[in-house]
Amino acid sequence: MTLKIKTREAVTHIAPYVLGKTLLDLQKEHNLSSIRKLSENENIYGCSPKVKQWFKENGTDLFLYPDGAAVDLSHKVSAFLGVPKEQLVFGNGSDEVIRLLTRAYLSVGDEAIMADVTFPRYQTNVLLEGGTPVIVPLVDGTHDLQGMQEHITPNTKLIFVCNPNNPTGTIVGKKELLQFIETVPPDILVVVDEAYMEYVTTDDYLETLPLLPAFENLIVLRTFSKIYGLAGLRVGFGVMNEEIAEQLRKVKDVFNVNTVAQKSAIIALEDQAFIRECTHKNEQGRLYLEREFDRMGISYFPSQSNFIMVDTGLNGDTVSYGLVKRGLVVRSGTLLGYPTTVRVTIGTEEDNKRFVEAMKDILQNRGVN
């Protein structure tokens, strides 16, 4: 029987997010003694041990609603970043802040410019509001800022720049990004998503927070899901002009960031020694993988993140399946616009060596599992 209740038109244009099988299911299916998940760009080292220790000793009152204003977390982040707390908007992951931006600033027919391929939640939320995503292809895996600028029209309301970009891990240069921000009309919001910025080691990277006083249309996104290792708790935030922040608070859920997430984020932020250690280990892992890929004669995008997209020369799904059979879960590039690639999270030293050996085996057999 056909359902007579009609879905809103905008929703019909959105494809559902396809979740993969659980690790337990994959382990049983392939009769594996162990399996490692290297597919979601998570911090393979977890979160600060101080977070775990605090909850072991203290716990929290889960029967109470969380602080809807995230006062303690706001003070902590404000002091750490050197920005007024009034400029902060916290969300259930930075995904929610993206949704708040499109909800508050997009009307039907408005345009939002973004790269192809980039973080898919930009496009999803634009479509949900009846907006029009304007897609500008990447050039060598990197944002084409000149091309994005050329696509600005009177209908443009938002521009998304993911830096480092997901799924390619690339960055746009410091000078190039600054010039782009300077040339965008002030009535268009420029959203720079810096979810992976803590992993960046190059000097040619523009951290955009210091630009906020000069550009009222600039919004910077950050998250505790990546290097802080709190992906399971969902807490992220945006830094922006106070008036824009006030508009976003009007459309956010009242109790959108749970108590455990808020407390964990505060403790995680205090342990910068752990963050520096993770950055160092990630850089060592990235350099190792790049050397091995060079030896194997396969290309990859120059990553400044905790993952690498590598071109296998074979069907990405085939390679991904071959890796699963060897106890490693990665992300096939087939659905990411790069059908011969896989994206792998940079793991521990053991993970990385295991991945390299598995790749050698698969490539030697031309993908035959």
C-alpha cells in the first residue's frame, strides 16, 4: 500500500547515509581473529586518559538536563582560543553547527558553494532547506578557490571550505585562502571547517581564528571528534561574529550537547600534552605510509590530516573488500568520487605496517582476493 502522507519536497532529494557493517559482523563473516577499523578518521589513540580517569572517579548526575548554554565549556574554550565566549556556538558535533547555519541563513533557492568532493553534510543540509548546492570540482584533490569565486552570484549565501579537506586530506595554501576570504562579498558567509587542523604540520596553513575581527562574515568550525578522541560523544563548535551566533542559538535545540560530552571536552582540552603526542605519532605514521607508497609506486594525495587517500589503480571496492578479508576496514573511494582509491586512517605503527603488507599482497594479486 502506498503511503498517502507526502514527504517534504526537499527531503526527497537527499540520499540516506549508508552505514557499513559492524566490526563484530565483519569479524564473524570473514572468520577473523582480529579486525581494525581504519575507515572513519577517528583518533586511533582514543581520548585523553584524564577523561577516562575523571569519570572512573566521579561519574555525573545523568538524571539532570545538561547545561543548555554550555557555560563551563564556553569559558574553557574561550580562554584557550582567546575569543569572546559570545562568539561560540556548541553543537552535537560540528555537523549540527552546519545544520544551524543553513537553517538560519538559507531560504528556498539560495545557493551555497562547496567543493566536489568534500564533507557531504554541507550538501545535505543545503538541500534540506531547499537551497541549491553549487559544486566546484577539486583540482588535484584541493579546493579550487578561484573556481569557487567565479561561481558567486547574487543568490550565493554560503561558501564552505573544508581545510584540511575530507576525504582528500589536502589543504589550501595560506596566501591563497587569505586572498579568497578578502575577496568574498561581506554579505556571503564563508565557513572554514577546521575539523582536522590539529593534525596539520606544514607552515603553509592559515589558521583563520585571528581573522574573525576583520571579517564579520567568517565562521570557523572546530570539533572534539577528531584529535580529541571524543567522536562517540558528539561535541563540536563554531566561532563567529556575535550577532550570527545569536541567530544560531535561536534555532538550536535547547539541550543539544549532553552533560558527559561537555565535561569530557573540558578535560580533554586541558590535556594538550596528549594532543601534541597524537600529532607527533600521526605525523610519523603519515611519513611512513608515504615512504611505503612511494616504494610501491602508487600515488596519493598529500595529506595534512589523520588519513590518506591512496590511488590503488584498482577498483576501490575490490581493494576495500580485500583489506577487510585481511582484518582491516578502510573507506572505498568509489562513493567519494575517486573510484580507484581507498581512504585509510593513519593508525598505530603496528596498524600501518599491517596495512602496507596487506596492500602489497592485494596489488601483487591485482585485487584477486
